[in-house]
Amino acid sequence: MPVEKIDTLVVGAGQAGVAMSEHLTRNGVPHLVLERSRIAERWRTARWDSLVANGPAWHDRFPGLEFDGFGPDEFVPKDRVADYFVAYAERFGAPIRCGVEVKSVRRLEDRPGFRVETSEGTIEAESVVAATGAFQSPVIPPIVPEDAGIAQLHSSAYRNPAQLPDGAVLVVGAGSSGVQIADELLRAGRQVYLSVGPHDRPPRSYRNRDFVWWLGVLGKWDVQAQAPGTEHVTIAVSGAHGGETIDFRRLAEQGMTLVGRTEACRDGVLTFAPDLAENIRRGDANYLALLDEADAFVARNGLDLPEEPGARVFTADPACVTDPVRELDLKQAGISTIIWATGFTSDYGWLEVDAFDETGRPKHQRGVSSEAGIYFLGLPWLSGRGSSFIWGVWHDAKYLADHIVTRRGYMAYRPSAGARAQPAPRDALTGT
């Protein structure tokens, strides 16, 4: 079969791939986007049925298109988010091929570019953008044996309460996914245990402004990760039920049993770390710190935003916090299911290039990898805190597209006829 050639190949047609295609199109860069399933497939099939976007519609979108049929402060259901990306790609005729899996990417010998093996043939590309994101392989810690007689599933496989066998449920992980799933199960009448680890807990809204607005005016979207390995921060925030601040004490008052971080399982008995009260206290401190900054911003700028003293009032710690459960016999507690809301790892096994460190983590600066011509998009903290949000991915894609355009310009340079021979120009952005 003949080898297809393209300037830039984008792998993945989720929000990252669609954004990348838009910016490459605007810059006149010939490119192709390959997607092994459908556009924004993970929004449709790798999330629970009732999921909504974690940011309001006015904010959690691309700049060029609003959500049809939703008010600016509403939280859009997951399937409508997927439809949004399909419609967005159609607006500029994104060259997306669905149903094509990329099997390997290798650097070409003695010439620029990469050889890409796919399920539909071979492609050669000058640049490759890995837009598959970081959330590819679900992580289930090897704590509870598979033969323990308990149904175990990752949060990405959870759909709704009716899917689970009768009985109590333990949800491990109290970030956005874990706390929303636990709350849904509680509302469905299930007995729920929630394992709460370290987390940030921002207010959903304060003084009539959503927390995404506060992060914007306080300059927090551009904050960088503190150090390598600290990119992921568990954030307890939800857009469910019209958007509400997560309050672990309230969940306990409604019947949920909070426990500390899940540590081990022996003979059907789970043990939990003695860190529940401290984890909640630190979450409170994070919450109150943002309120303090917000109040100072209002005063400094003379804004007419209503005061909200009730936001600082906490109810008393429930019994499960003051006298925490340290051990739990799964059978005696009637627990039939454990849902692991414990995150994902990336899977770049198909990307056979020198762009990873000894632990397999991508080596890059703002998505520009250590291997010239390879780019990463859709990673948390790629350029800052905003990289995990839809609008943040769009801006990250713009930066990478500009980099690709600049690099193409260097590679296309040829001295004018009769010009004095000059050393080959360095690519100012890659150092090659």
C-alpha cells in the first residue's frame, strides 16, 4: 500500500484534538486527526450517566461557540458536551478520521519526520501531536483481592445505581468523581461509605460568583505545578444539581459514613488511615483561604458583590469524624461493591520515541517534547492550572500550533541564489 504523507498528524479527537485541528487549520498547516472511536468518545462512554461539566456553560467551552440550549450558568450534561465537540469540528471542517487506531510512531531514519503505523495503513508525518490526554488507563490499587467476593469497578465503568448489585457501597476517592458518585448512590437509597484522602475543596460559588470566576480574577488559572510529580491535585467540586459546594459534614449528616484513606485489606477486613479529620481540616483550610482572597479582592476593587457570612459557618464534626472507623469487615457491613475513584495513568506505548523520562512520564515544556516534532496536548498542568479545563486545552493547542508554524518556517528556509554560505539556522524554539 502507498504511504500517505501529511505535515502534522494529531492522535485523538477529543477536546484536545479538535482544538488542535482548529488552530492548525487557521494557520494553514496541512494535518490529519486520527480517532480510534468517535469524536469525544470518552465523554459518552467513559463517564457515568448523570455527569455534567464541572464548569458553567459560559466558562467551560471553546471561545468560538456557545452551548446551544443552555443558559450561561447551567452545567451541561456529558452527552451534550460530546455533541458540542462534534458540532465544533464541523464548523471548520476538521479533517478527522474516526475508527482508525494508531499502533506505533517511530522516527524516520536519516530524514525528518515520523513513520506512523495505523490500523488502516502507514502515514509519514513531519510532526505528531499526542492529543490522547493523561486519563487512559484506569487505576485500581491492588488492595482488595479479586477473589474477595466483592464487585470492584473503576469510576470510569460506573454508570448508575441500578447497575450495581444490592448492598452497601464503598467509594474510594473523594475528588470530583468519587464524591459525585457517592452522593448519587446515597440519594438512591444506598448505604454508602466514602474513603476521603487529601484534597482541595473550593466553594462552588461565593458572593454570587462561581469559583471559576474567582480563580480567573485572582490569577490562579496560570499557576504552575509546584514540582514534578505534584501535577495532580484531588479537587472536591461538582456541577451536579445545578452546582453545589461539596460539604463532607452535610453528606455525613444525610447518612453517608466517611472513613480515612484506604490502606489495606486482610481476610475481608479493610483498614483505613487515621487521617480523616486532618484531611477534612485541610480541605476546610483550602476553602477558607479562597474566601479570604475573594473578600480582599472585593474590598480592594470596590465591587458591589453581596456578602455571604454563612459560607464560613461549618456544622459540628459528625461522629464518623470524631470517632473514625479504622477497620471495616466488608461482609458484616453488607458491602457488595467497591468503586475505585482513584484516577488514571497515561498509556503512550504506541509512541516509540525519545520523549519520556525513566518513569515513562512525558518530557516536555508546555507540551513541546524533548523529541523535536513530538508534542503533547491535554495533560493536566501542561501550561498551568487551566490546562485541565476545556477552555484551557484550547489555549494550550494554540501555543503548540504556533510552535509548529514557527518550526515549519525554519525547516522551509533556503538561502537565496548566490548568497554567501551560512551555517544552518538553529530552531530557536527546539534548540536543534
